[in-house]
Amino acid sequence: MLIEMLQPDFKFANETGLLVQLVHEGWEQVNVLVSKAGATRGGHYHKVSKEVFYVISGEVKLTLETDTEKEEYTLKEADMFLISPYQRHTFSFAKDTVMVSMYDVCVEREDGSKDIYK
């Protein structure tokens, strides 16, 4: 199995709402990704960076590929998953979707290059 499903570090809910602590250490870059239904994004891999996603709302089909394997997953609200280096990942959004993405090593390097490869 190419994907690694994760759990947030902590969740707390009461009558006032919900707090989800995704992580408390180990991630250099955090992004919010908003995608419209019908959009396709990604189609690349990272040589260095591990990338974790948390689906806040919506639904996405994830295709992961290596030189020898290809797997597809449907991910929904509250799913949290890790994509390892050298796994080409493509997202197809079935619904308007909001996700958080985190990288253990920033993809933008000081020299202006990026850890993003087609």
C-alpha cells in the first residue's frame, strides 16, 4: 500500500465547536489548498519532502504512482494521509474541497529551485 493514513495528534469537541490539532512538531511548511469540483492538481513528486494532507471538507480522488505501482484512493472530510518522496501524486476533486498540506522540508529552496518534479 503506497498511502499511509494518519490520525491528528488531538481532537476536542463540545457544544461550542471543534479543535483538531494536526501535529505539534516536525513540519516546516504548511499550506491551505482550496480546489473547485472538477479540478485536477498535482501530477508531480518530491525527491526530498514528505507531504501530509488533511481534508477539511469535500472529496478528492488521489492517484499515487511509483515506477512499479499505481493505486487510487477516495479521501473525504477528516482523512489525514502521508505521501512519501518519489510517489507521483495527482488529485482529482469530485467536490469543492479544502485541505491542509504540510511538508517536513520546504519545497521552495533558498536558491530558488523547488523539490517538485514531473
